[in-house]
Amino acid sequence: MKVKVFFFFIIFFANLNFTLNAKEITKIVVKIENEIITNYDIKSEILATLILTKKEINQKNINDLKQNALENLIQNRLKKIELKKYNFTRSDSKINQYLNSISSNNIQNIKSLFQENGIDYKSFVDNIDIELKWRNLISVSYTHLTLPTKRI
């Protein structure tokens, strides 16, 4: 009897360890040209959103953001692909200005919150860089256009 109980616990804990490790495997969810989006990217996007909006990290809030997070990541990758056609340089001063605006001038607090929650801060900053470059592209593209005037 003791051997059976011992054997049961060995199998149970081995199975539990395998299940926990299986959850940590990064899987590709979407591939757009040479850019990929993984389950880790989606998790990080959701957690970053919850942290920055100061919402509780719970399963309901996570489920509510899943689709939106994936759509944001797809848009980000599409922008990144398009931006490769142009020669925009990274502006660390604009990135820091943006980070200060969303952190009440406490960027270190965001870094700490991201680290505590296992979010890649560098990827977050890279996404900000892509968004700022995209805004620049849109601005440059449309400043040369003149809109037709409508006669009344």
C-alpha cells in the first residue's frame, strides 16, 4: 500500500512539473511576413495595458483584453514592416518624453512594475518607437497634401 501511495505521489508531482513547464513554452500565434507574434507577446501586451491603466490583474480583465491585445500587436507588426521602407531614426528624447507623460515623470516606476510582472521593458520601448515613427510617417505624408475646398 505504501509503495502505491509513494508511486502515486511521484507520478502526480512529475506530471504537475511537466504541466507547469509546458505553460512556459513560447508559441508562435501569428506570422506576418518575417515578423511573428507569440503567446508571450500577447501576455506582455495584456499585462502592460492592465498596469498602465491601473486595473487589477485578474482573469476577467485578461480575457477582456485578449482580442484587443492581438489586434494591437498585428497593427504594430504591420507598421514595423512598412517603416522598413523608410529611413526614420530612433529618437530617444521623444521616447523618453512619451514615457514621462504616461508615468508622471517616473519612468523607473514603470520599469519596476514591468520587471515585477515579467514584462519585457525593451519590447515595450521598441513598440513606442514604432508608434512614434509611424506618427512621423503619417505627418510627413499628409503635410504635402492640400485638401480640395468645397464651394458653398
